[in-house]
Amino acid sequence: MPMGFELTEEQEQVKRSVREFAEAEIKPHVMEWDEAQCAPRELFTKMSEIGLMGVLFPEEYGGAGMGYVEYATVIEEIARVDGSIGLSLAAHNSLCTNHIFQYGNEAQRKKYVTPLAKGERLGAWGLTEPGSGSDASGMKTTATRRGGGQGGQRGWVINGSKNFITHGVSADICVVIAITNREMRSRGISAFVVERGTKGFIAGKKENKLGMRASETASIIFEDCWIPEENLIGEVGRGFVNAMQVLDGGRISIAALALGIAQGAYESALKYSQERKQFGQPIFDFQGIQFKLADMATQIDAARLLTLRAAWMKDNKRQTTRESAMAKLFASEVAVRVAEEAIQIHGGYGYTKDYPPEKYWRDSKLCTIGEGTSEVQRLVIARQLVAS
């Protein structure tokens, strides 16, 4: 990655167009959707019209044919206005659709990636369970080979449940990680694609969350859910390994998500500090406020460089396990600090829903938890430090 990384003119154009879209189509509805705890499906249709539902995928599959640098830029610009929409976009792109694209066969790409990338279908990705979060390999959901389809066709029967799944209720296509050989532990876990409407595929409880409220999070239940053999993604026993590889890219998107939230919170605080007057002058003129804003801006720039480094490496086919974890860890914790300082700069008004910081703060916290907690990121980084 070149020192002093800068976006190309084409990437800057992507940034500008997505910012304009977010300001026009999302910003007027942020609190409305937050209160309603949902975003309209039409929004995803509008995002698909400018290529946002398939940023990473080739045009032959209905995607925009862009790379991870552009993708991180897209997520940042959407999250700068509303983290909830950024989260939904990230889960759809880098988890569900990307898992099928990376490890599915050509028939699966055509059948599933194309409608997902075009925004005709909404995706979900099921790894976490009620009893297995950070210990993802400790899952209990099983997939057993069995006949039972039309004409005695062989397939798989899934039983179990998944928890904290983005689009758990409304997704049309879900990638599910399940145990196929318990004795093999993480090497006995496989991945499957399940379509909404399949018998035994049941939407569970929708969570009432602190933040990211317009992004639907729910549990999914599988009760003797039979799917055909061709719904297996990749090789039997490779599902967990592939899921961890998917998370390397997914963590770049969470870093970008956190970065956008931090940027939005910082901009609101900077603007307010120049408008709010105390003791006859704008509060920006006080050194205490200047130092806060200086620290916020510095931390955001550092987070952006870490994020863009990981994205650049991903685009150049390099392993990003350590770099993705570093970007996700640092950017997510910066987002929480920056959002909290934005509230402090706004004073009492920052604690009300009439001003932006309280929502940025509520949204920011998930970034330190989802797709691996900060503690898990530190474990990943530490292990990479001594890896050969």
C-alpha cells in the first residue's frame, strides 16, 4: 500500500455519489426508522439501482464490479448518515452474498448471487447461536444427510437455531453454518443456503435493541428443515473455515461502519461547537473543546488508514487476518469514544433525540461486539503476531 494513501478520482466519485444518495434518501428518515425499528424495503431497491447491493461482485452476476476500497468507502458514507443502514448493507454484501460467491459453485452463483447482487433478494448469514457467540465452533445446529425430498431425493435436514441474525425475519436467502460431523469439531462444520419459504425455516424473535434499530436483528429456528443436496456450499467440513475467511473481509466492513459513525458524530460536534455560544463566544474557541475535536479528528484519520490498508490488501489478494482485526478493533473503539465526546460537546442537548450524537453513540457500541468482540480481535491479533 502506498504511503499517504489517497482515493483515485474514480473512488472519490463513488464517495461523492454515495454521500449524495445518503443525504437525500436516508438522512430525512433516520429518526423515523429508528423509532419504527425498520427500514422500508424500497430503500434497498433504491440502493440496488446505484449498485450498492452488489458492490463486490462482477457485473456478470449483477454486481457493480468494485473492490474492497470502494466497498469500505460505500459503507463509511452510508454509516456517516445512518449506521443501521450501513449494517444491513454490510451483512447483505460481505457475509451472505460473499460467502456464496467465494465458496459456492457456478450454479449457486447464478441462482443466488445474481438476485442478491441486483437487490432482488435480501440476504442473511447465520453463524451465531444463543449458546455460542465468541465460541462460534461450539454451535449446536446440525445438518444431517437424509432422503425425503421429491422422488426420494437425498438432501440435508437442519435442526437448531441461530441468534442475532441481521435480516433474520425478512431475508429471502440465508447462509447457515451447521454441524455435519460432531466428532470432527470445527472440521465437521458445513455451510448451506436456505431459501425463505422452505418448510421448517422459521423466523424467531426480533430483538428490541439499544442501537442500530432500523437494521432488523432476529433469531432463526430450523425444525426438520429439509434442503436438497445442491444447497451445500463448498465442501463438507469446510463451512467453519470458510466462515472465518468470510469474517476477515466482514471485519473490514465493520471497521468502515464504525468509521462512518465516528465521522458523522465528529461532524455534528464540530458544527455545533461553532454555532453554540457560551460566555459570549462559540464554544469552539475554548481550548477544552478544541482539544476534544483535535483528538477526535486524529483518531478518525488513524482508523481510516487502518481500514483502507486492510481493504487495499484484500484487493491485492493478500491475507488480511491481522490487518482486518486491527482495523475493526481500533475503528470500533474510536467510534464509541468519538460519539461519547460528541455528546459531551453538545452538553444537555446531546442527551436528547433532537440532536444526532445520542444515536451515533447508541449505534457505535455494536461495532465493538458484532463480527467478533474487541476481546476476540485482540486474540486474533496476538495469535497473528507469532504465526509463522
